Amino acid sequence: MSKTIIVVGTQWGDEGKGKITHYLSSKADIVVRYQGGDNAGHTICFNGVTYKLHLIPSGVFNPKIVNILGNGMVINVKRFLAEVESLKAQGIPCDNVFISDRAHVLFDYHALLDQISESKLGKENIGTTQRGIGPAYTDKTSRRGIRVSDFIGDDFHALLTRAIKEKNAVLASEDALQLDAEAVYNEYLPVREMIRPYVIDAISLLNEAHAAGKNILFEGAQGALLDVDYGSYPFVTSSNSSAGGACTGAGLGPTRIDEVIGVAKAYTTRVGSGTFPTELFDETAHYIRERGNEYGTTTRRPRRIGWFDAVVLNYSRMINGLTGISVMLLDVLTGMKTLKICTAYELDGKIVKTVPASLSAYNKCRPVYEELPGWDEDITGVKSFDELPATAQAYLKRIEELTGVEIVMFSVGPDEKQTVIRRDVFVK
């Protein structure tokens, strides 16, 4: 019998999903990235080496695992090839990496339009990575996108010519340089030939694998609070980064999903603009940022830092249907005398325990904190929950109590060996 597991971020991204997906992939036959693009950044450390992935799924390091870039992604094909070459240079062959023929292609002009859009917004910008993700998804939704099957097919020239004509109209309104359709076409001709061997019918492969009893792991990018439907809109990404996106972004139906593991930091971070009720601006934020190396994998931007927010995690529990939680970077909190957990918000004199849909209402929310004692002991070498200091155990137990979801694993350091498993989620 197969088992299918979704690994999803429960906060504003950067929770450590890559490490957990890589760890769990040791028991998986297939790993699927189901949404987003190269705006994602997964840092994975093992055997003393650090790898940074942006498009390629985290199972790439095991040659026995099939890795799929799903149909829900927008793929910068140039950056994909560059990432493959980078991994090959590090001794990772990438012979086990494939792209869904229904995924959408992200072109250079998407990044150009993204940069123009963010610049126009000024101080009200969304804080995107300016990699072109939003414009690519806009084309997809407006039914003007170019899918991978089109990119390597006979209609590519006609579709690209139409797309360039439309983009030039936009660029003209911004007094930007016009694109030469034939030059762009010729530029991408060798790229599409290099992409062709990676392209497969991923939907058939996945469903046949499930029927054959294979274990399948779904890997998302960003976090649930950046989901275009459920996140702190409009300061969100352009895709469904919550667990539901795994089914629509990969092609395996929801009745086939067995577990949804939510990844959460032991504190909270956010990159870019948007509401952040527990954000800190003091020495505590600096302490956590430096200990946790809280700088974006893709952008190197310093991440905003805040206390753990149980309201956010409970909201993620609801929209993702979490069956377990993985708490990351617990070791970063070592040395802090007092820790805080946000248990509710105060909004207009009332206590609320969910994330408001209204941005203006969310901006007015003030965190209601509960304080817990910290610990000074070095926990980076612990191998079980019982080896943790009593105060660290109490911190994790309180998270479980506030969310009603068990912590199935937790991390005490960057290496995959510094992961403590409390329940093996791949066991039936």
C-alpha cells in the first residue's frame, strides 16, 4: 500500500520545508513540487555539505527517487537548466528530475514586467522576489500562458509571437524598450531542446505509481499565510501554497492523500511587506536572526522576526487539515531567558483567535502573549524528546495544546541528522 504525504509551510514561508522533505524522501519513491517557481529557496544540509534548491524537488539527492516539477508550477526554464548544471557540478547527476508537460513556462519578459510593477507601487509594493512569478501566473489565469507542452511543440513560435505583441503593448505604456519576437524565439530555441528530455506526462505517472503502491511526497513552496486565497492578501504569492494546491498542482486527487505535515519554525519569520502581529524590532529579533541565519535563500534579504504565533498555526491547521507538525530551529531559542507565544489577538477591544480576512482589521490586531521560561542547555545533539530540557519540552507541549495537533518531529540544528522523529509518518 502506498502512502501519500504533503509537506506544507504553516507560516509565511522559510519554515524549513526543504530539510523535512529531504529527510522524509528517504522513504519516498516520488517527490513532487506542486506550485510556485524559482522564488522559492530550500536549504538542505547533509554530510557536511549545504545545497540550495529553488526549482528542483528535495529528493534529487537520492538517485532512486523520481522528482517532478508539477503542473502547478511556473518554471523559468533557463534557471532550471542552470540549477541542474550547478547540482551536476556538485556531483548530483539530476537524471531523476522531470517536468510536467502541463506546467507553465516563465520567460524573461515576466521578470521584466514584475520589476516594473513593483517599481510603480513604490512604498506600497508587495515585496516580491521580482522573478516574474506573478506575471507568469497572471498569464496562466488569463489563458494566455505558454505551457511546457507548447514550449517544445509546433505552436511555440505562434504563441510566443502573440505573447510578445501583448507584452510590448504593456511595455510601450511604461516607456520601456520593446521586445523583438524573433530574437526572443531564437534565444529560446536551444533552451527548449535542452528542456525536452525532462518533459513527461506527470499526471499518468503519479496515478500509476499510486496504484502500484509507491510512496509519494508532495513539497510546497512558501507558506499557507502566503496562499493567494488564504494568505494575508494582497501581500501573498500568486499560487495556492496551502495543502489543497498539491492536488491541483500535481494531478493526484484529494482522496489519495494520507497525511499533511505542517512545518513551523519555533518562532515566526516573514520576508517582504504585509501584516506581522508578533514582529519584534529589538535585540531579541537581532539575536534570533543571527543565530538562525535568517536571510532569504533566494534574495538574501534579512527576514522579519517575531514570536511564535499560535493563531497563525491554528488557522493553518484548519485550511491545510494538518495531521502533524514539524517544529524547526528549536535550537535557535537556546539562551533566551523568557519565551513568548501569541495565543490570541486583541482587535477593537475583543479577543479573536483566527486570522481576519480584512487587511485593515489584521493590521489592527495586537498579540495576546503567554510567557514561558527558556533554557540555556545546548540541545543540538539531542536524539529524543526526553533528552530536551524540561522547559524546552514544556514549550513544545504548549504548542501541541494550543493547536490540538501532535508534533511528529522537531529540528535542533541544520543537518538532517539533527532531526528528532516522534512518529514515523510513512508507517501505516
